[in-house]
Amino acid sequence: MIRVLVVDDSAVMRAFLASVIEAQPDMEVAGVVSDPVLAVDRIRRHAPDVITLDVEMPRMNGLDFLRNLMAVRPLPVVMISSLTRDGAETTMRALELGAVDFVAKPASPSEFESVGPIIAEKIRTAAQAQVARRHRPAAQPHAPRAKTFGAVAGTLGTIIGIGASTGGVEALRGILPQLPADIAPVLIAQHMLPGFTPAFARRLDSLCEIAVKEAEEGEVPLAGVAYIAPGGRHLMLARRASTYVLRLSDEPPVNRHRPSVDTLFRSMAAAAGDDAIGVLLTGMGEDGAQGLLALRRARAATIAQDETTCVVFGMPRQAIELGGAGEVLRLPDIAPRLRLLARATTRNSRFSEI
């Protein structure tokens, strides 16, 4: 049984979350408290497997509690977040501090029924997560500065695709700030709800030498820019004459996800072939595994994150078992490898002279 501690200052949300947990055959409520100070005692006495945590609470806010928890007694935490700009920014900080995942609070009573199964699934995933003590300080944003992009806009050549789910926010924070300002364009499919990707892009942009933004329909991808699939939309790569172009789609979810990593990777295999580089990071399920295999069959370089550094070794495991991963690397080794691969692929590209 998965023992879940609910920490929320709203009596309505506490009752709702407890009812969702009690309705699951593999879960039980380990406690229901109204603030983090009370949660400390429940953690000591009841040893929960997972915590659901409200972002904003009295006496101690969710971020301070999370920071202390991860330094002393790390446990899988699912954040319950409001769908506002401030709520989204705080959620990104929580994921950086070690929260496994988040769920958007229902905006109205009519949404409670649809959100319940999502919460249960997030808790199950969190229960399987590897959570370690956090000793390093959170990365600090760079001072605002103008960012320069690649001189050649979207010329056919090297392009990097990265896919991730649970644990991906922190994994991407370990990769993107290590990439140089002239790196090939980077396309990212991170499983994330609508409304949260703008905050995600802003946070990463503040930490990186490259620019990071939400992808837009019809954009020509530039060197030195990472493009994040908007929450709730597929991101795809297409070719137009001598350039690449980005496409967004509202087609049905693939592998239950939109954006889908498989959708991105398959489009890259078709549009870029062996000029593509694919990276599949931490996440539950199998999204991205078939797409990484399609990239490898197109003679693209492919990388899967290794088990020891994944929060959830689901998607990479599936890709490795299918034979889609040309290399299996620890998270700290992925950015250096991308720097080498991007240089080599650009130098050897059959389009390098265009």
C-alpha cells in the first residue's frame, strides 16, 4: 500500500484529496494536516511514502518546507498548484527543489471528478521515484542580458531533440545551462500542463547562455535557442525548402500525452534524419521509446539517460530495451556529449555548405 500524507490549508482540498486516496485499492491516507509544521510530526510518526503538498500555506510556505524536507528526510512530493502566473513560477521552483511532480488545483467544483484520476496516477508515479538529499544550492538566474542567436537561421543541419516526463524539469536544468550559446537548435517535449510551460521557459531562460522559449507555429528554429512544446500541444519538425520549420498540433494525445515525445522524435527522424540528435530523459511510461528507435533507424545519434540518475527509469528503459538508445549516459555526461555530437554532426553534415 502507498501511504500518502496530505498537506493543504484548504479544508475542501484536504477532504477531496483524502477521498481520492481512499478510493484507490493500493493507497491509504497516512494523515491529513493543514500546514507543514503539523506535517513534520506526522512524517515522524507515520512514515508516509508520498506527500501531496499545497504550494502556499500559513506558518511555513510549501517551498521552505520542501527545501528542509529534501535536505533532511527526502520523500516523493506531488505539489498541488494554482493555475496562475505566480502559482506556475512557484511550481517550477518546487520541482527544482526536488518535488517529483505537480497537479493543477481544480478551478471549479465541476473539475474535481476529472482531476481525481490524474492525482492518483501522479501519486503512483511518485511512489516509484528515486529521491535524494539536496545539498547543492538552487541555480541562480543570470543577470538579464541580450542573447545572440546563430547566424544561420534554420538552415538544414544539426538539430537536437529532448524528451522528458517525471523528473524532467530538474534533468533539463542540469543540461541546458551547460550548452554553449552557439549550440544547434534544441526542441523539447516535456510532459506539462497548459499554463505552466511559459513559467518553465522563463525559468530556464534565466539560467542559460542559450535562449529558451515556448515554440510557436511556423517558427524557423535558430542556433542558440531551445524551443519548449507548449503544454497541451504537440511539437513537430518539418522541412520547407532549405530550412526547418516548427509545427504545433492539437491532434489527439499519443501514449496519453500531448505534447508527446514520440511525435517530436518521429517528425525529426523524417525531417532531419542523420542530422538529428535525440535524447530521452527520465519519465514514467513508454512515450519517446518508439520515437528514439525511429531516430536511430534514421542514423541519428541517440542517447538515453541511465537508471542511476533518473527520477523514474521508465521511458529510457523502454527505449533501451527496444534498441533505440545508441548510448546510455548519466545525466552529468549528457551536456558534454551533446556539445561534441553537435560539433561533429555539423562538421559532417551533408548540408553544412548550404
